[in-house]
Amino acid sequence: MKKVLFALSLVALVATTSCGTKKKIADLETKNKEVQDLLNTATIKLNSCLTEKESLAGQIDFLKKSNTDLINNMNNVTTLSAKGAQNIEKALETIKEKDLKITRMQDALTKKDSMTLALVTSIKGAVGISDPDIEVNVEKGVVFISIADKLLFKSGSYVVSDKAKEVLAKVGKIINSKPDFECMVEGHTDNVPFTGNAILLDNWDLSVKRSTAIVRVLTNDLKVNPAQLIAAGRGQYIPLVENNSSANRATNRRTRIVILPKIDQFYEMIEKEMKK
């Protein structure tokens, strides 16, 4: 009987022990699962942190490089700003100098134009502007007195007429009043061929001969200094209009006196005219 009781007690103890172990195992498995879940979560977070750390490290390197570039750029900008300021200052000085030169040139041109206008007025007053065959004008700052050949010569002739001498006397008076400037006497013809004679061969010869004839009147009769005069023949080669009519050919037959003054020599006469 005792043996039976002992056996039953042992079975009961084993059964009780076995139930307690299973429970502990189950609890351990549950805790193990929780720990494993925590480990997995921690691993995921760790990997995420490592990735973020790598990204941040890249950003830090980029920011460091950007900062270095910005510092270098700031230095360059400072250098460029200093050079730019110097260049701007030099440019402004150059502009001021050019403006001053332009102003001086404009003043000089204005003064020159005023003087030329006064000179033309003076010559017109001396020569007379009522005759349509006498023209006084300015081309490129040079004063010209153009006299139609019908006032000076007969057709095909280089003998100066008496009427022409009256006009030339007025021109000679102006020349004699200012001995330091020059006058060029230009002879011009139309394009009708000159038949020629023992003295003249063509229109060019005729234009030169007419020019020297006027020069001789100025020097011999009006006592103009020969050193002030230039005789030139232009022939038919610089017409004012086409030689296609008798009226146009008459226009082209002319003598032109080119006055080449020095402004300082004319200053007195111009000043008087400006005051009128």
C-alpha cells in the first residue's frame, strides 16, 4: 500500500512540475518574442540612423565645400569690387575728359562757324550781292567767290573785260587789306571742245589762261602781292550742272576765287562784323 501511495505521489509531482515548466517556457518564449521584436525595431532604427548619418555627413561635406566656395567668392567679389570701383573711376575720368574735349570742339566749331559767317557777310558787303552772276558761299569751311564768265570774258577769250575789273577791284581791296592769307583763282569751262589756235590747245589751256589773266589784273593793276595768289585751271572737269543745254554750259563757265584765310588774320574784320 505504501508503494502505491508513493507512486501516486510521484506521478502527481511530475505532473505538477511539467505544467510549471511549460508555463515558464511559454513565458520565456513570449518574452523572447518581445525582445526579438524590440531587437528588430532597434535594428531598423539603427539602420535608419546610419543612413541618415551618411546623408548628413554628405550634407556636411557639401556645406563645408559651399562655405569654402562662398568665402573664396567673397574674397573674389571684394577684389573684383575694388577693381571694378577703380575701373569705374577711370571710366568716369575718361568720360569727363571726352566730354570736355567734345565741349571744346563744339565751342571751337561754333566760333569757327560764326567767324566764317561773318567773313562771308563782310565779303558780300564788299563785292556786292545784288548781281546774280556773283556768288559768295562756304564749302567745308572755305570761302568761295564764283563769278560767271560773261562778266569776265568774251566767248573763247581770256582778255579780262572792263566790267570784270570793277568786280576784281573789290576783291583786290579785301586781299590787300589782309596780306597774310592766300587766294586761289580757278578757271572753269564747259565741255564744248575748244577749236584751238596758235596759243591755246583746248579748254584746259583756256581755263588756265583765264586764271593767269585775272591774276595779272590783281597783281599789275590792283597791286596784290603775287605771293598771295595761286593760278589754277580746272578745265571742264568739275561742272556745277550737266552740260546738256546752253544755260547749263553758261553756268559751268566761271572763275572761282578760293579764299584761304587764317582765322587769326581775319579776327579783326570778323569781330567788327559780329558787333554790327
